[in-house]
Amino acid sequence: MERTSIDLWFGAFVTAGFVALMVLALKVGNAGAERATDVYRVEARFDNIGGLKVRGPVRSAGVLVGRVADIHFDNERYQAKVTLALDSRNKWPKDTSASILTSGLLGETYVGLEAGGDDKVLAAGDRITITQSAVVLEKLIGQFLFSKAQEAPASSAPAPAAAPAAAGTKK
């Protein structure tokens, strides 16, 4: 009887561990995050979206204001076409800018919105025209190293030869 009790407690412990891992996986994957029920979709085009993923956050001033709804590659312009599902409680001016940003050095990639000053607001189906692509760390490091390799060493020219000494006379 004692062995059955230990097995039962062990099973409960393992089951609780699996549940905890599932909750953690859902939180990390943004699958369990709250979703706005009333959204409108706008489009933005980027040259490089880095590690941006569908269901990624859209933030403004650090506040979650929407989610990435869809990502496609435009074969005509060779750009990424990103569809943003924005919370309808927030109205954005037509000259709003969108940037691909990263939380910290190795954090999640998200779309950052900065409001402009236009009186007209974005409506469903509109496009954000002012965009800034993701900064690729590997590309920056490569450019830095390449520019350092191109720099010439400081004054490596040989020193001018000394004038020959005057021939002395022997006495």
C-alpha cells in the first residue's frame, strides 16, 4: 500500500511539472497573451524585419497597442509586407512611423510605432509609409571590422636619411 501512495504522489508531481512547463511555453510564445477583440489592420513595408514573427507585439511608448497579424514577401518590391492588427481604441495619425526594434541585446523583436502630427488618422487597410528596418547586429559588426581594415596605419613612411658627414682631415 505504501508503494502505491508514493507512485501516486510522484505522478501528481510530474503532472504538475508538465503543466508548469506548458504555461511557461505559452507565455514565452505569446500564445496566452491577451488579445484585443476589436482591431483594424494596417500595412507597413520593410527592407529587413530581422526576427519579427507573426503574433509579435506592436508597441508605442512601451505599451502593447497591437499584434503582427501577417508577414509576406513582396516579389515586385523585394520587401517584407507586414500587416499590423492595431487596437481600435487607439487612433494613429497618417504620418505615424513604424520601426523594427529589439528588447535589449538579445530580446524579442517588435514593431515600434511613433505618432506623427497629422490631423487625419489611419483607417483599416491604410499603409504606414514611414518605416525603419531592423538593425542587423552581424552586419554592423562586419561594417565596423571592414572599415578598420581599410584604415592606413598612421605615418608608416620611413624617416629621411641623414646628411652625410663632412669628410674630416687627418693630421
